[in-house]
Amino acid sequence: MLALAAGATVAAFAGPTPVPAAAPPPVPAPAQGPAIASGPTAATGASGLAVSQDGYTLDVLAAPTQAGSPGELAFRVLSPGGTPVTAFTPTHDKPMHLILVRRDQSGFQHLHPVMDPDGTWRTTTALAAGDHRVFADFAPDGRSEAMTLGRDIAVAGDYRPVPLPPPSTTATTADGYTVTLTGALVPGTASPVTLSVSRNGAPVTDLQPYLAAYGHLVALRTGDLAYLHVHPTGSPGDGRTPAGPAIDFLAEVPSAGPYRLYLDFAHQGVVRTAEFTVVAASNPGTPVSATSGHSESSAPHGH
């Protein structure tokens, strides 16, 4: 699916934040059209940069149009023959993973829509003003690998871009969780990194399985939002993987530069999303991110 084995992460949840509707709408999303191939190919380890791949196309039918107002997001996956795909093989417990993020890498959401019999996927969400990237992560029946398609949608309102937070190796959440990242991301190399979760100073040793893992990671390259999806080594119930505090990953990023990482983890019945900025460097001696003293916040996230 992606050229990442399993990844790294931590820091602040940036869920959909209502923005007062006011200014004229941003530039409309691209019209539906034929296959588009752009950006790095699968060989570079990047995905989600094309609306079509191997004949499959992401077809967005409806999206929220006004900032802060819940609206329906509906889409289909069209087959190489142009008909909607209706049979999917579940990956990580779900047949479809829908990722939404604004172009400034804020407002991350990880949703699991429901499919109609005709192949239309639907969910309800609220988005801030601006251009958002929609990623559909799925595996059609009969295909050996999962794939990720992406396209932009525009939401009208008062657009106020959020600066990319500085790199940091730790983050403290609003409800007392601290996530610490150790390791280094080296482009083109399966880099071992560890994410450790504590709460109120005590290690969390009873993380709960979420999507068949103790941690679920999406990484987006700053600039083009190349999509990288990774999972920790080991799995719940395998007899060798503890339920925290440390979650080990192997991550292979395609190029040097900044990335925004988004981690989902579950504890005490609540799924939380932590996010942070790391910089991948060609020098193996360079840490994943320089501690900046910046602490981002995190909050429970509805999945």
C-alpha cells in the first residue's frame, strides 16, 4: 500500500474548529475529471497525491460547504471500468479509512464512513474554512495491496491559516497525557522510533486496541501532503506486544524535510489523537525533532 513499514508520532489534536463564515468562498475544488497522476509515484514511498491510480478514481459527490456547519461528505470509488466499487477488503478492522485535513495541516480527522448498497460512502462532519484534502484509504476486493487516493474540497468562510507548529519530541494533553518520541527519521530507511504514553507522570500500561493496534499513525509531508500510513510493530494479543507505555514503530519516509504526524490511541474507552511536527534528516545522527520547548495540546477525538 505505502512504502512505510510502521511509524512514529505525538502531540496535539486539532479537530474541526468552527470558523465564522464571512469572506467569499475559497477557490472551488477541482471539477470531477479523468485520471490524474501527480507527485511522487509509489516507488518514492508517497501516496495520496493522485485522484486516480491503477484505474481507480476517487469521486466526491457532496461535501460541507459552510465553515463550522455539519454537512454530509459523500464519495465513491470508481473502478477501472467506471462503475462504483461495492466490495472492499477490510484493512485494520475497517473497509474504508477516511482522512480529512486542511491544507495547512490543521483540523485532522480520521473517520469511518458507511457505504450504501450502490457504493456511495457517507459521513457527517464539520470543517473549518479553507481548502481541505480528502484521503480515501482502502483495498478493493481482488487487489493485493491497499491504496490511498486524494483530492481537495473547498469550504467557504473566514479562512485563517494556522502556522506549522515547531518540532517537538513531547506533548502534554489537556487531560494529563504526555507522549514522548525517541528515534530518528532517515529518508529511504526503515527507521525505528518509539512513542511512549504517560498520564499525570505515570506510565500508561493498559492502552486499548484500536483498529487492531495500540497506535494508528498517519504522516503527511509538509508542502504537498504526501500521505504515509504506518502501524506499530506487533499487535494486541500476540503474546509479545505490551499494552504500553512504549509503542514501537518502523517508519520509512521518502524525503528529507518536515512532516506532520497524527497518532490515534485509545485509553479508558476514549480515542485520542495526538499530533506533532518532526523533521526527517539525511544525517542519521540527527534526531527526529529538536526539542523546542513548545508543548502542543491534545484532546479526545470522536471516531
